Amino acid sequence: MPALSDTPRAISGIGPRKAALLEKLGIRTLQDALEFYPRDYDDRTHITPITELREGERACVRAVVGTAPELRRIRKGMELTKFTIFDDSGTVNVTYFNNRYYAALLRVGEEYLFCGTVQGYGRGRQLVSPDYVKSVPGEDGGIVPIYPLTAGVTQKNLLRVTDAALDAVAGEYPEFLPGWLLAKYGLPCLRDALISIHRPKSIEEVAGARRRMVFEELFLLCCGLQRMKEKRREQNGLSFPDTDLTAFWEVLPFPPTGAQARAVNELAADCTGKYPMNRLVQGDVGSGKTAVAAALCTLAAQNGYQAALMAPTEILAAQHAQSLAPLFESLGFSCALLTGSMGAAEKRAKHAAISAGEIQIVIGTHALIQRDVEFARLGAVVVDEQHRFGVSQRAALRQKGQLPHVLVMSATPIPRTLALIMYGDLDVSVLDELPPGRQPVETFAVGEKMRPRIYKFIEKQLLDGGQVYVVCPLVEDGELPLKSAEQHVQTLRQVLPHRRVSLLHGRMKQAEKDAVMNAFAAGEADILVATTVIEVGVNVPNANLMVVEDGDRFGLSQLHQLRGRVGRGRRQSYCIFFGRDKGEKARARLKILCDTSDGFEIARADLAQRGPGDFFGQRQHGLPVLHIANLASDLALMQSAREEAEALLAEDPALTHYPELRERVNRMFRTPHTA
Ligand code: ADP
Ligand code: MG
């Protein structure tokens, strides 16, 4: 009998070619196969009469093959096999694409169980590419797992491989979670859970098994993260003994909000040298994260270190430099901007000044992490709008110093439990308070019918002395019926010929972008048509109307960010999302934004709608891949898993008493991080 450490080739019928394909699915050993969970199940205990088949549903029918499979070439390389099946209630068509051999094994007049997806309705209704088994009178087909596939690998192959893996654990399989933990949460042991998840006898059994697997995965993840945190805490951090920020508060043009003061106190306490700080500041758009970042830069500089502040776009970096450089300089610190579009000579001069330590606070873009940038004494780094950077970019900035204190900032606030997990071993500060005097932005989701009225509304705001942003999703006219920024500029110039309309998009040269942005900020343009390059950070207090074209093309959090560009001054501000007239769902989605301005709530809705993969972007979190847990829907288990992991590691930091558990944690964190 094959062992768990064997490759699938140890199974008869799996040759080198299949094995290579299985490897694509991540199955190198039978152990891997054990952890390759079905994505769904066919409940063949539940038979649907043919007349009750509903479009879009997956269903099982017990039916007799009525006509011989008929083969048709629909175009080059595309074959369609078609036949009918019937039961007591009616008849339905069955189709297979490029799979004539599978259908050829069926015999007319025999009864089978077919499980597949229903497409179309009325006479066009069909069962598409169903799996089938011979029907045995009086017996149901059981619950059949459906595995995720790749080209060339069939369900049959996976059933065979997982069968072999399950045989290997049938007798006994070591449990690595403490027994009391299983008892406390009513979870099945690992062996039972594995058998239930691969070969369940009922759908209820799957739920229990899945719960165990989710808990296990999140628990391992939390144990690993907690250990990373502990390890970081074993290192000594740079010490910033001078924590007196009196002078800083004095030059800051406004008194801090309570939340800002709290966050600054938290990070100042982190910089005492106990260990390197690794902190996330989460705060809604406009909550004043920049001032918190500036406090950290000041702390570094007044303790003899350099600080680097990295922003995702040149516009944002330039704006930070513009507002912060005078502040730092009045405190006696040198500050400079470094971006990719600077001339070679200017860059060289700045590189030299940075490596000589003459520039104390450097504000920049990705240009900061280029190889030829060297710091003399980098003590603190800040990553603004961290979701715009990948893990390796954030790491690259950190590596410019010797264990510098690190602050990352995010405007997409998420529930704390999730933040603690998604952002790995970070400590979290929350800016849950907006600076005083903010008026809520009145928000509307509208359809095409409203367009003439919206143009009038734009004109009215301009007459009152305001300014307007119009955001479009694409730069050039694509195939999609979307307003392109370039085309939209033309439209607006026609509709409002007396108004100054300018254009800003990501492909313009930096100097052009700066010129356009500065002119708009100076009131030299009335309407700025832009792509999402203005999404982050841009600050023009006089702008009080944001119009977003094709609002349904953006994520909710992104729209919320866009809305954050207005409502920054004294004028009543407005935000208008155009959605296509059809698509109730799209409009309902936008309605969330009309009803609330709470970034946490919006992020939660966004996460639930899009799922964690899209929401976080696969590349940016850098955690081990989760195979089964769903970060949006498994929040409650996540909370328990985290609490238990923390409690266990507080008692036994090296997991000395739980060697199998430690091994599993290590294994999870050894495997390559996110694809
Ligand atoms: P975020 O980066 O969190 O979106 P910013 O740091 O850009 O927000 O701040 C938004 C605006 O609020 C800026 O114009 C800033 O000057 C202003 N601001 C920040 N903190 C305060 C405060 N405590 N009181 C008044 N205005 C503030
Ligand atoms: Mg910001």
C-alpha cells in the first residue's frame, strides 16, 4: 500500500505524465492529496425530476438515455456531443464539449444518475457535461466530492489519488491539535475530518469537517504569526530616547485629534528600543494619517536617524513633500523628495546626500527602493497607502536600514481581528475619529437618464466657486462601453464650453501631471477629468464635487477613497456615481456608499462582496496561502483561533509540549508564500 510520503506514481494507473499534471495542482505526494479538498459535492442522494431542473443549478437526475449521442463539429477544435435523456417527468438534452469518448460509453435505454449544471430554459434547456454513474435500483449515488481540476486531470484521477491517500490514514492518523481544544469547540479529530471531507456520508458531516479544517488552518496561521511576532521581539530595536514631541505639535498647523495623539503615543512607546516597531495605522480617508507619519519621521530625526516615507504615486509623494518639508525644516531637519522621474543628475545628487546623511527625511516613491539608494542611518520607514505596494517592496524599504522601525498606513480599514491576521505580525493603531468640521459628503448613485441634470449640477457648483473632479475608469476608448477620460474631456468641453477642463492620467509624464495638478489646486482649471491616479491622497480643499463615471467598475473601498477627495474644505460637498441603468445589483452595491460614510462598514461590505482574494489583492499580504478558510465568512472561528493561539503560545512560546503542532506550523510557513 502506498505511504503518504509517496508520489502519486506509486498508485497503479498514475504514470509520469499524470503525475506531472497533478503536480500542477500542488499534489506532489499523497500527503498533499489528503489536503487537496473538494471544492463542492454532488448530492446524489437527492434526485431532481427533470421537469424541476432550474437554470444555473447543479442537479442530479435519474434518467434513461433516449437517443444515441450525436457528434457535431461546431468549429475548428470544438466538438459537441448531444443526446436526450428522460425520466417519468420529462425529457432534457445533454451536451458534452470535446468529450465524445465519455458520452460514447453510455447505452441507449439504460438508466444512469447524471449530475451536472442546468443551462437555458424551455426547449433550449440542457444538462451540460454531467458526470454519470450507472443507476442501481434502490440505491442512491451517495455524496460525491468534486475536486478542482486542471486540464488533463479528471475527477476519476483525483478520486483514485485521494482514495489511496485515505487508505493510508484509514487505520490511524496522528492528531496534532490538543485534545482539549477539539473538545472545547466540538471539532472532529483530524482522521475523521479528513475522511468526512473527502468521502462524506451526508452534507451535514461535511460542515463539521470543514469547521475543523478551517479552525486548524487559522490556528496554525495564528500560531505562526504569533511566533514571528515573538521572534521580532527578541531583536533589539533602535532606541529613540528623546520622545519629546512638544516642538512638533507646535509647528503642526492644527491640534491633533484624540485618535492621532493616541496613535503617536503608541508608536513613540514602540521606539524605545525594546524591539523594532512594526505597526499598522488604519484610518479612514481624511482621518489624518500623514500627521502620524510625520511624528515618526520627527522622532527618528531628533534622535539622530534618517526617516523614509514612501508613497505609491508621484503626485502623492510630491504633495507630502510640499506640506511636510516646511514643517520639518522649521524643526531644523533637512527634507527632500526623490521620485523616478527626476533627472539623472538630480537623482545622483540626492543619492549622495542621502548616503552622506545630509538629508534626514526623504519622501519619495518606488524610487526610494532602487538599488543605488543607500542611507547613512535609516531609523524609521513609513509606507503610505500600503495596499498599493507588494510585500517585497515593503521589505525592500525596510532593508535599507538595520532593523528600522516600520509604520505602514492603510485607508481601507478592516475589522481588527482580520487586520491582525491579514497584516501578519503587525501591531495595529486605529484612527477612528475624523478631524473636526468635516461635513459628510452627500452621495448619490444615478443612471444615464440623470446625465443632463448632472451637467447642470456641475455648472451650479462651478458658479458657486467650487471645483469638480470627474473620474473615468480607462484612459483610451476601449471595447467596453465605458467613458474614457480623453473622450469625456471632449464631451465636457462641448457641454460646458466656457469652462476650463483639464485631463490627468497615469501615462502622462510626471512634469505634465504635476503641472496639471498644481494648476487645478491653484484654481486655474474648473473641472479635472482623471483616471484613478487621483485615488490616493490628493488634497484640493476647494474641490467639492466628485463625479465617478461607470461607478460599478470600481470596488466599494476604492469609490470611498475617491469620494475622500472632496469634503476637505468648508463647502458642502457632493459625490455622484454613475451606474449603468440596468443591473439592480450594481445600483444596490452603490447604495451602500450613499447610506454610510463609515470606512469600516464599507470595507466590510466590500470584503463580503468581492471575497478576500480580490479585496486584498493576492500579492500584497504575503501570508501562507489559505486552502479552506474564508477570511470574510469565517470571522468568528478566526477570533477563537487567534485567542487560543495567543493563549497557548503565552504558556509555551516554543511549543515544546506540542512538537507535532510546531512541525505543522513550521511546514505552513515554509511553503512558498502567496502565488
Ligand atoms: P489621510 O491620509 O488619513 O487620508 P490626511 O493626512 O491627508 O488624511 O489628512 C486629511 C486632511 O485633514 C489634510 O488636509 C490635513 O491637513 C487635515 N488634518 C489632518 N489632521 C487634522 C487635525 N487634527 N485637525 C484638522 N485638520 C487635520
Ligand atoms: Mg493619506
